[in-house]
Amino acid sequence: MKNRVQWICVTAVGVALFVALSLCLQVPVFENYYLCLGYAAMMVYCCFFGTLSGTLTGVLGVVLYCLLISGLRGMPGWALGNAVIGVVMGLTFHVTKKMKRRAVQIAVQIAAVAVSVTAGILVVKSLTESLLYGQPFAVRTAKNVYAWAADAVMMIASLPVCHMLEGPVKKIFPNLEGEQTGNE
């Protein structure tokens, strides 16, 4: 990005996309769970605008989404879980951009989705909810298995979108290279 203001504006658009996709396009997959299409925005931002932008897109996006639909219920666990997912995926995209073989690149990205969603949803979100609601960690983890599966599927399904957008994003943002932090 050319400057901090541009980076902030682009990241704010990512947060808005996360919220809009989460609110408007809900695809039910399990009882009371759906594919959160907001994760597609988070993945695109982790891929093209860097770890910080992607992480903020996921964290602030879920905070605003939760405030709109249920107040603060569920938000702390989701926000902390998305922070873990954003950091892992942002760093993964940064590293895999240098890989020459697309098959290896995609395999590493899929593995990173599995690790990040497991850490973010099954560990961080479950632990946060266990502490907040006074339920055993195992109970919260069992309740979050559906969310883990739905989020992992959505993020893996977002990987082809990230690869298809490489050309158009480079045309729109020709100076976009490497990790963006907003400090440039």
C-alpha cells in the first residue's frame, strides 16, 4: 500500500465485507451452524493485504457481526479464535507466495487451515467459552466441532478464490508486494 490511510481504508472494506457476507449469505450445514462466508473475505485479505489486515478483518468483522445479531454473546471466543486463524493464515500466505510449485503451495495452505482452525476454534474459542460460561473444556470443544468443520470447509473453499484473484488484485494494487502492515 502507498500509505497508512489507504491501508486503513482497504482493511475497513475487508471488515465490511466480512460482516456483509456473514449476514447476507448464510448456507446452513449443521443444526444451528452455517458456512460463514465472511471467512472468504478474511482469507482474501490474509492472502493479499497481509497478516495484520487479514487478522483485523476477521476479528473486527466477527465483533461487528456479533454485535448486530446477538450483542456480545459468543463474540469473545470467536474474536480470539479469529485472531489465531488470521495470524497463522497471514503468515502462511506470506511464506507460500515464494513457492514455485502450485501443488505444494496449496497443500501447505490447506494444512495451515487445518492447524489454524483447530487452534482457533477447538482450542482458543472453546477455552474462552469454557472460562466465560463455567462449562468443562471438553463440553465446549464438543459443541464447537460443528463450527470447526464449517469454518475449515469455508476457508479451504476460499483458497481457489484467492488464487483466481491474483491477477486482478495485482492490476488494482500494482505496488502490492509481500507483507503489508500499514506502516509503509
